[in-house]
Amino acid sequence: MHLHEYQAKELFAHYGIPVPRGFRVESVGAVAEAVETLGGGAWVAKAQVHAGGRGKAGGVQRVVGQKSLRETVGSMLGRRLITGQTGPDGLPVSSVLIEALTDIQRELYLSLLVDRCHHRVAVVASTAGGMDIERVAVETPDLILTTHAHPVVGLQPWQGRRLGFSLGLTAPQVGQFSALLTRLYRLFMDTDASLIEINPLVVTGGGDLLTLDAKINLDDNALYRQQRLAALDDETQTDPAETFARGHGLNYIRLDGDIGCMVNGAGLAMATMDLIKLSGGRPANFLDVGGAATAERVAEAFKLILSGEHIRAVLVNIFGGIVRCDLIAEGIVQAIREVAVDVPVVVRLEGTNAERGRAILAESGLNVLPAADLAEAATQVVSAAGDET
């Protein structure tokens, strides 16, 4: 789950992490109150969406004068902001964060994330603040500094001091940095975060550290114990189909192809999409129905796939280990009967009760194409969709 920048900064402030003075508005009429609260004659207006790259897309603008600020906020609110991370449809802008200008002397990068290779929380820092950290890692990896928190004793002050000096900070700034990092780590652990990113973390003209931008991602699997934060979720920033899937215990991500996929298991789903692509097709989605799939859940998953606008064929690929193939087959039959299915459906069932599952499909009288193995299934569905090149 993602938080908006203003929500992340509210958490930062609660933990004593320095943030710029800001005021969030949801209408042009609220701009006057923002100006009165912040003072000054120039500000930064930031469109609030769950995506990076806002500055390049016009979602972050420096504005001089209240009239220009009103015009800028008006142009942002209600539009769909398209960045390199949103896809062609963009994301709706429902609010704008207005901040006082900051006297920036230096820009740094700082993040905390789960390092699954080391089974620890990693701290990543760089002097290349304000840039795409992925590009920095590829082009100038020597600028990336990393340390890990011990799972028992946590992040230690000496680690913060070492990183601070490596970033070229002065002794007083190193003290600020170490304290800031300690608070960030506490926030990370308290909220079950999967990522906290500050880009940039700036050194002001007065020599102080300030978190100019803030990004927090929370672990969805821990939201049951983070009810207060879960309530902050902005569903307007999520594909409605993905929101629907989450409500039915399905893992779904919409893609830009025309062959729908329903698979049990994330690894098998990835392999299925790879084979479709290898066979000349284009997967329309990632959909994992999970290991404890029921006929009802499979029916909902099938209807979810068919809700796509450009679906030309569907491939169902099930390996029955925990889940029973006959239950999957019942779900497929139920879904096809409930939804007006006018596209070919290729089904590959293997594993527990696979023979019974195939029999259910054969006895249904539905237009379902059986496949003996995954390679054959991929070839069949690509041919049925007319995607062969």
C-alpha cells in the first residue's frame, strides 16, 4: 500500500523528522488559507498521486504570486497526471500540497527498504539526490552507499555517523543525520513499511537537513495490524479491477496485452506469461488465484479477466498441488455460465484431481479447449487470439 507525500510527511513530523512547512488543498478556494498559513510570495505546488516522476510531468511547480498559485492549483486539480510510472491513463489529482520554498545547498538520497537477499533492513544513501536512483546505480554505482540493520539490535548510531561522513556532511550535520536515520528506522519498523524513500534529502543554506520529498510503502500483509494506516488508502489511485481483486483474495495486475491469464502460484503465472510472449502473444494480466482457491473465487477471477476491454482469449493454467483441479473446473464452468463469454478459453489442468477436472469441463458442453501441457496451452491460446506473428 502506498501513501501520498503529504501523509508520509505527517508521519515524519510525528516522529520528529524535519519536513518543510506545507498545506494541502483540495480546492482552489483553499489556496488563500494556504498562503496565509505559509506566508511568503513564492511556493512549490505538488500534485498528490501515487507515482514518481511528477516533476518531469508538470506535477511539481515553483510558483510566484498568489494569482499564479491559484491558476497552477486549478490546472492540477481534477486532471490525470501521466508520468513514467503511471501508464498512459495517468492518475487522478484530488489534492495539491503547497510548501514554502527551501533554500537548497545540497541534495542527497536516502532510503530504507527490505533487503530480501540479506534478510535485513537496508539503508541506501547517495550524494546523487534528486536523480533516478536506478540510473545512478547503473551508471555510477560507486555513489551508492549501503548498510544493514541487525535484526536483533536494530540500526546503530555509529552506522548513521559513518554514512553521514561518507556523504560529506559536516560534524554537526552528521549528528543531525544520525538522529534522523534512527527516527526513520523506528518509523519503518513501527509501521511495517517495505520502503521509505527521501529524494531529495536536502542540506539547507543554514546547514540543516530537511526531507524535501517523502515516499512510504507499507507491507500489505501487515495491514491487519496497521488499521489506522490502512484507513489512509486512497483507492482512486488504484486500478478498480485491482481493488476488486484484493477484496476477493486475488493477486491481480492489469497489463496491456489481449490474452487473459488465470494461474495458481506467482512463479507459474510468470512462467505462463513468458511462454505466451515466447509464442508470439501478449498477456493481458497477471492473476494468481492462490493455493486455497474455491470455485467461487475462481468464478470471480474469471469474471475479472473478462472485464478487460481487449481480451481475445483466456488461458487457465492450474497445477493442483494444494488446490484441487476439480474445484477449479467447477469455478470455470460457473463463471462461463454467469458471464457472456465470447472468446476462446484454453484450459490446462494438472495435478490433484486433474482427470476429474477435465471430465467436468468436457461434460459441461462449453466451448473450452483442453491442453495437454503448458507449451501446447500457450501455442493454442496465441493461435485462438490471432496473435501469431
